[in-house]
Amino acid sequence: MGMSEFLTEYVEFTVKKIVDQVDDVKVNVNVSTKNIIIQIGARKSDLGKIIGKKGRNIDALKIITSAIKNTKYPDDIRSVSLEILEDETSQFAVKKKI
């Protein structure tokens, strides 16, 4: 199992422990020569749980995935990023536009 698959499975497992609608969690990975971008999608009502108060949950998940990558795959120079996929019509997206 490669690094991107391992990290994707870890993120998906962890996020599914946080949310209410487990079946709606979708985790995709985009790999390039410099980056591994893990995208997390979930139901709108669960996005706040993934992000957490003041972004604490998503920040902790970013730190843990980076630590796993740096410990288990120290020779890999790619950086790991997490993204929350949001629907463009969500309340959060509308607030950001104002």
C-alpha cells in the first residue's frame, strides 16, 4: 500500500468516527510530484463536526496526517494537504462571498 492510499484510508476512518452520516463521507486523493491533496466531502450538517470549533478538528487531522507521513515515509518530499469540499450553495460559501 502506497503512502497516498494509507493516508486516505486513515483520514476516511477518522472522519467517519466524527460524523453522523457515515455513508455520505467521500474522501478523494489527488497526487502530484510535489503534493498529496486529500479532499473530504460530507453532508452539510456534518461539515461543522469535521472542521470543529475554531478549526481544531481539521487542524488536528492535518497535524496527524503530516506526522504519519513524516514518520512512516520520511524520504518522500511531497507535502500533504487536507481540503474540505463544500457545496457552493452552502451557508458557509455564501457568507464568504459577502
